Amino acid sequence: MTHYITVEMVNRFGELARVVNLISGRGFNIEKLLVDKTDKPDISLAKLLLDGDAEKVNILLKQINRQVRVTEAKILDESEIENDNFFRQ
């Protein structure tokens, strides 16, 4: 099953690598990835497309949310996906 995930994190050296290593270390392949700045200058937003079992993805999200410099990680619902040009491509 395909999962559309967003991760807000502190915009510091190595934070994206930390999150990506956590994901790949759990056996997930990132199908699509985009990182952009937000309206908050010290926060970046990563958008990821993952394929995997829903239960395992939920466990992964809990692990990502426990990271010190992650402010929020969540799975997007259908309406959020439809309104996001990145995921519709």
C-alpha cells in the first residue's frame, strides 16, 4: 500500500539524513522525496512517498516523531493528497 507522509523538522545539517536513514534502516524504500523550507525559517518540510504495510508505517511514524528535531510526522489523508501538486504528479 502507498503512503503519503510529511515530516516537519528543524532545518539543521544532517537532520534529513537522520530521518532518511531511519526509514531505510526499517526496510522502506522512498519512492519520492521533496524537501522545502516553510514559513518558519528554522523548519523544513519533507514530503515522502513510501510503499509498505500500514501497521509498519504507523510504527515508523512513531519512531520518526520521537526524533528530537522532528516537530511533526504524519500520514496525509485523501483530501490533503489531492490538494498537493507534488503527490499528484
